[in-house]
Amino acid sequence: MGGLILLALLLVLIDRACYQVTVPVTLEVRHQTLTVDVDDSRLKVGTVAAPRFLSLSNGSPVVHEYQIDGTDSTNNFTLNQAYFEQLASSPYYRFQAWMRDFDGTSVWRDVQIAQAQRIIRTIARPASTMSVPLPSASSFDVHLQLQRPETPRTINVLMSDHTTIHITLDRNDRYIRVTRSSQNPIGGADAEVARAFFPQNPWPFAAMIISFLVRTCLWALAILVIVLLGDALSVGLWHGAPGRWLSRLRRRRPTSENGYVASSVQKSGLIRRGWQGLTAAIHPVALLFLVIALVFVLWIALVEYHGEPHIYDANAYLFAAKIYAHGQLAAPLPSVPKLFPGPFVVQFDGKWFAQYPPGTALTLMPGIWLGMPWVIEPICGTLALLGCGLVLGQLYGRMVATLVIVLGTLSPFYSYLSASYLSHTIALLYLVWGWWALLRFMQEGRSQWNLYLAVVCFGLGALTRDLVGILWISLVVIGCIVLNQARIWRNWRTWRRWITPALMVLGLACCFGAVSMCYNLYLTHDALTSPRTLFYAPDRWGFGMGIGFYGQHTLAAGLVNLDELLTSLSTDLYGWPFYFTLAFVPLPFITGRARLVDWVLLFCLIIMAGAYIGYFYHGIYLGPRYLFETLPFLLGLTARGILTLGSLGMKTGAMVSSYLGRVRQQQPASISVPLSVATVLLIVCLVACNLFYYLPRQTVVYRDYTGLPPGYKVDLNAIYHPKLSRAIVVTDDFTLYQLVLFPLNDPDLRSDVIYALANDPTQYAQLRGAFPGRTIYQLNIDDNGTVHYITIPPA
């Protein structure tokens, strides 16, 4: 206990130290010229009038990158400010705001005004509505700090000529921008004066991640203390009248163990061996949860998503699946390709095809044949969760396997992503079952066919999520070797009999590599150039200039991505209050109960999550989707933490029970508490937060989901089920076309209704020439979302 107290004190000190690492900003005024120093960048604003006042914009207190209901203000722009302004006074919101320290995030502090290298005024915590008078001298400096930068923040400098200089720091959109505006009502829009990439300095964002991890551990310690005290108290109550009554009842009740065994033996002849093996590894209750979750995810896919994709990536996957369903790797380009710009669809050498590896589209292809592509990913997600349970059951046992599946089925992150057309669910399916086959081969000495099955599954996973899949496979294979090193060492002398299996594995791996290279060669005419590179070469991992759509990528920007991913994960994984989500993960480690397999899972989790520091974009959509492949590690470590907590609680209860038994001269075993009451109550409360707030809120957020930016209102039924025949529907709204209309096209453009991006008579004439006999309709949408199809007559 003393060690845990010292650990808590150390963690508090580290967290306080992290708060001292800020983003410094300096405004340098020299004889009517203004220069801004921020984040290792120096922006020259140029000649300005005399600065008079400084004001700091802190924004709305309820607007954050990721709010408690999973909505965001960064990528999907689903955050409803009016909703949170009403919710802000509720105890649940106030608790989470205190837990996450919203008041200490993205705040200005330590404003210092210096003249002739002498500080003449200091303001520790300036109010957002405060205007700070500036010196009338021709030269002075203003120093200030931005603490825990998250949402965009702006410094406003009001000049004597009634103009205003705005200096905005935006970590998500990667810029520092200086603009000049006029306070004259008839003045024009703000003019951009200077701009720089932000962030460059990694330390403030490394401090934020360290603070997140430290606070997670502190909440883990708080949970541990609460559970230990709760179980000690429950034992005291148990030793009262209720405990004695239940103890007498337990002694009177005949044991059902023999009857249960007899029943199992009797049923064994009626139920096939596979069911027996499955229920031996996983409790039937978890299998029931899987079935219920499958129904729920299917409902999301069909009702909330309307069976359609709603993000550029998903549109491209579905488009590729339609091409494959026609027996092609690429479809012939239409005669007017510029009028059909598909998201992440390459138009090259007379063909069009998706930029992604083929694994996802190949898996979706049976759904295209059946006319129900939306059912594929929910089924894949269910099988992936089942695979997670079986894998972790082999590593830990039936209890962990059961808990892993229950946690997974209750995860909003899992449910809403598994209903989409994205690649993550399919990749996880292949990777997890490859892991399962590899474990069966290495742990149980089963047939070599398990090894070959593992290679096939891993190969399909790599064809689905190429670089991510390869990293995942490498980590899992290394982990399996570490966990089974004793068995490998014992069999080392018989290495000759492993030559043939090793050659088979190498051959299968080469086959998948050859498939990937042939795929590239056919589509791009270069075996080493992927369609993704052909579509957009800067879309790659690494640091430096020319990477990604921000123009460059830095370590600091990568840390911002990781911070956003962890924030979104802590909100969306289980729907629990923020720091509770990952607080169970460190419990086996800080209590000294971690096993080797725990360290392996933790290592895999850290490497997989940390790898995204090297990618220029956080990719958050339906939760932190880039972390979906870490679900086995997250679920396994969470389950281990819960069971470790319960075990410690029961141990504490047993010690208290033994003490009370000696004091009262009773037999402790006769009235012992059969479980950790405090752990059960804690988990019930956390699950209730999900079932009674988070999940219902998600169903509202994603009702009639389109993926369109805020401000769009669209009657989706009128778009997805138009009463048109032999028609061409056109729009001039590029966003609407790419997100909603293009996925409705077939690659051969022979369906009853096709959709094009066109808005002038010349383009209409091109469409009539390419598709004779069709009527062209202009798609118009009213402000209330009502859809109209207006006939465009021939010229």
C-alpha cells in the first residue's frame, strides 16, 4: 500500500509538470512593425498602426475537439453546441468536464507585457472578455502561454486605425494564421497576412499525452482504492444478519454440481462436438450477446446508414466491390469521365478503379451478388469478436474470453464502425483468425494445417490493410514466439522436420506478395506502384515536406494525432466516463499481477497506436477507426484489469472476513462474500452510463446519417429511392455528389438511374450524347431537405 501511495504522489507531480509545458507566443512591436514568434515559427506581419488593446478569444466552454457523446468539432463536425449548452448544468456533464479538466484546456495564461526588457504588467489568468491596454511606446513585447492547446484559439490586437490583427493557432488544421480585418462595417473580409505550419515543437503535445496516461493511472489507483474500501465495507455488512441468513440458506440447499454434470453428459450425445468446444472456451451468455449485437449492428447498417456508405473511403470500397462482382479488377472509363469524379477512384489508362488494396472489396463482393452488401461487415464484425474471444481464451482462459466478448458487443465503437463499409472490420476478422490458428499450432501442437491457415488469414489481412496489417502480423508473431519460447526451444533439435512447413509458409507468403504486385502491375503498370500512390503520392507515412494534404508532417503533428486518437478512444470505446475507459488496463501492472501475456498485449497496443504518429492524418470517423485493429489488445487488457480488480477486492474481503471471524469467534468460510461486490457495482454503473446515455445519444447523432457537413438537410429516402426511370440525375454540389450520389452508380453506368456532376448545357449535351435515350433531371434540395427532380429539356 505504501508503494501505491508513493506512485500516486509521483504521478501527481508528473501531471503538474506536464501542465507547465505550454505553447509560448510572443508579439514583438518595433516602430510600427509587428512580428509574431510562436512554436519555433517567426511570422512577419509588417507595418501596422499603433497597437492599443489585446484581447484573447477562448471560445465556447462546451466546444471541444471530442465531446462526451462522441461528437466532434474537428473532422465530422457533429458537435451540437446548443445541445451541450443545455446539458452543461447536469451533474453527469459537470463530472466529466471536471474529470477531463475542460477549464484547463486551451486556455491563455501568464500574459506579460515587457518594455525595454522589463516586465511592466503580468496577468496570470486573463478572462476571455478582458481587453488588455497596450503601452503607447513604439517598442514593446507581449509574452503569453497557451496551456494544453486543443481547439483553435485566437489573439486579437486592436490598432489605432480601427483595424484588428487576428493570430489563430489551430492544431487540428495545422496552421498559425495571421489575418487583418477592418472594424468598418463596410469593410471587406479578413485578409491573410502570414501563415505557417503548426505545430513544430513536439514538447507541449508530448506533455499532453503523458498527462493523459498519468491521469489514466491515477484513476486506476482511485478505482482500486474505492473497490478495496467497498469490499471491506460489504464484508462488514455480510457478517451481519443478511450474511448469516444467506449462509444458512446455502447450507440447506442441495448441491447441483452432480446434476449439472449429469445434464452435460446427457446432452453431449445430442449436441455436436463443435458446440461443446465453443461453449467450453466461451460461456453461452457471451454467445447470446454476440447474436444480440449482430442484430443491433444490422439495424444500424440498414436503418441509420440506409445500407449505404457515407465517407470517401467507404464509397471507394463499395465501388471496387461492384467492379469485382462483374468479374473485373477495373471498369472501362465512361466517355465523359470528368462528369463522374469518384472519391478515391483512380481514372487511368482508360480504366477506373479504387485506390485501395483488394481485400475489402473482395470480401464485400458476395453481398453485391446477394443484393445486400450492408450485411457483410456486421457478420465480419461478429466473427471478429468471436475470434477475439477464442484467441484471448487460449491466452487467459474462459473467464477472460467471455468478458472480452461481452465488452466488445457493448462497445459503441465496435457497433457503429462494424456497420460501415470501411476496411477495419474486415481486416480485424482476417488478422484475428490468423492469430487464432497460429496459437493453436504453437500452443497445442495441432496439425500443420493450422500454420497454413494462419498464413492465409494473415495474407488476406495484409491485402486488406497493407502496412497496418504487416505491422500487426509482425507484432503478433513476435508475441507468439515470446509466449511459446520454451516449447520452441524444446523442439529446436528436430529442426529438420520443420523445413517443409517453413518452405510452405514462405511459398504462401510469396503468393500473397505476388498477388499484390500483380494487382499493382495490372492497374498502374508498375508492380511497385500502388493505386493509392498513383491517386495521391503524398499519402504516405513519414516526416518532412511534401507529405499529406497539409504539405508536411512533423513529430509534433504526429503527437497531436495520437492525442486526438486517445481522446476519441476514451470517449467511444465503451461509452464510459472518460478516464474510466482505459483505467482498467494498467491495474495488473501497478498491482504487480501482470503476466508475460499482459506485457505482450501492452507492447502490441503501444506499438500499433504509436505507429500513427508517423501518419499525417488522424482519420477519426465513427470513432478512432485507425485503432480498430487494436481491439483484441484493448479488450483483453480491460478484461484482465476488471478480473484483477475483482480478485484484489475478494482478497481484501477475505482478510476482513477472517479478522471479523476471529473477533466474533465465527468461521469465516461459512459467511464469506462470494464475489467482489464493489467491482460488480462499479462495472454495472459504467455499463449503465453507456446503455442509458451514450448509446441512445449515438442513435440520435447517426439517425438518417449522411456524412455531409453540418447545414445539409436531405431527404435520403427521396434520393435512395427515386421514382425515376432511364434517368440521369445531375448536381453541381461536389460534396453532395461524392458522399451521397456517386456510391449509387454502377461502374458500367448501365443502371436505371445514373448520377453525374454537371451544371451547364455543354455538359448536359455530353451526357445526352454518351447516354442516349435518358432524361436528365437536376437535383434540387430545399432548406428543409425536401428533394426535387427538375427535368432539363434538350437544348
